[in-house]
Amino acid sequence: MSLLVLLVMVIALAGWLTARLRRYALVRSLVDVPNARSSHQIPTPRGGGVAIVVSFLLVLPLMEWLGVMAGAMVIALWGAGAWVAIVGFVDDHRHIAARWRLLAHFLGACWLLYWLPELPPLVLLGHVLELGGLGYALAALFLVWLLNLYNFMDGIDGIASVEAITVCMGGAAIYFLLDQPVLALAPTLLAAAVGGFLFWNFPPARIFMGDAGSGFLGLMLGGLTLHAAWVDPVLLWSWLIMLGVFVVDATWTLLHRLLRRERVFEAHRSHAYQFAAREYASHRVVTLSVLAINLLWLLPWAVAAALQWVDGVLALIVAYLPLMGLALRFNAGCAETVKPECMS
């Protein structure tokens, strides 16, 4: 089977499953009704991200068979991804308390890390650091944060899908530039699964991703980031650069809300992308802007770091600075008033 045929099959399967899930959600009244904390205007079915989960997990075992990933990495991603998706699916149907969700997320992260023989070293400003046990703790926090920030950032039509596709295809392009095209297969297949869903999720969305899909994507992107770091420790910085839009907006907003002593797990609309969507009265404009930032700004810096034209940490700092400026410009983390109020 050619790669092109496989990609088309994954896209088609994800699209078909999304259509079925949309019908299921409408029958079961799994619908997000607009409220003061949401960014949409009309009731919309949710839970379509399950199509991404099923489509990718079905082809993930091929990674071992084709020699793309070690069997342990496949088990790590499959088990953790399925677990997080199940937790999200239950949460989409009946609410799970935040503390129990967080515990479940850490269990998923621990499963993923358990199957790794050891963590790749951290390359920091030319120095190679072996972090030992501290590295596992930091890796678990990284995975759980990426999982949750993906849920936080899945708040307007198409944004989480576009982010996943561009990050994955950027990572795949870097593998090609490093003359390791076979390693591009895993992120490309994940992008294909998301692409089939995006047909239904692009603004104006006909179905939302839901917690099952957003949490799964966050964890898979975290796992692929660790896998890239195994290939070459420098690639950790490349993948973090590509994830910049979501990492900066979510982290900036979280820190700002902590300073304001707000309940960080309470639903809100104070991310930069949400303020931008309201300012421009368009989900499409913001989603396409994320696409442009990823391709025209973040990808070149990710490539520069991967090819070691510039130190990875320095590339990340330079890439993130304008994103921090955008977070400030669009009042990320500020109070949701007619005129956003921030701390002085």
C-alpha cells in the first residue's frame, strides 16, 4: 500500500466517522449551547474528536511494523492516548471533577513515560544535560500541561485542528530536511486524521472536537515531541517552537489569571485568541492567522534550530517574543469586561 493511499484512507475514515459522530451527538443531545463563557453563537454538537482518536490509533501500530518507531513507543502512545480519550469521552457525556481529570491525565503521562527506556538528554545552549529523575518529573508536567492547554485553546472553530496539522507537517518537513523521511510518517498520519475532522470543524464548525479529541491531540503532540528528541535532542526545541502559539497564549493566560487569584480551572474567555475572535468578529480570521504564524514565522525558526543554524534555546526565545507581544496586545488573561481590565 502506498503512502498516498494510506493518507487518503485515514482522511476519509476520519471524515466519515466525524459525520457519524455528529449524528450521534444530535440524537443524544450532546450539544454545546452558547453561554457567557463560550465563543460560539449557535448550539453545536460536540465529541467529533473521537474520529481523530480512532483513525490515528488504528494506524499507529504500523509505525513499529514499518520501523518508524520502537514497539515500546507505540505501546506508550497507544495506551496513553486511548486512556486520555476515554476520560475525555466520559467528561463530554457527564462532568468529571477537575481534580480527578488531572489525576487521570498524570496517570496517562506516567504510562507514556514508563515505556521509555530513558529520557533523551537536554541540550541547553550547547551543553548536554542528563536530568535523571528530575527529567521524568519535568516530562510528566510537560505532557499534562500540553494536554490541558490543548483543551483550553480549543475554543473557536478550527483552531485546534489547524494547530495540530501545521505542527505535525512542520515536524514532518524537518525530518525530510534531516534526510530521515521515514520518521515523517507518524506526524503525517496524525495530521491526516485531523484533516478528515477539519472538514467538519472549519469555521463555521458543524461539530466541535470535545475533550476526548483535544486532550488526545495534546498528549500525542507531546509524545511526538519526545520521540523527536530521541532522534536528535535538538529537535525538542524545534517542536516547542512549532507549538508556540498555543504554549504562549495558554501559559501567559494561566499565569495572569493566577496573579489575579482566579480559579484557573473555571471556564473563561480570556485567552488572547478569544479576545481576538471577538475583536474581529470572526473565528476564521483568527484560525487562518494561526496558520500563517505557524508557517511563515515559527516554521523557519524551527528549521533553523533543527539544522543548528542557531542554538535551539535562542531560536525559541526569538520565536516566542512576538507571540508574547500578541498575548499582551490581545489582553490574554485580563478580566472579561467591555474594555478588558488588567492588573496594573
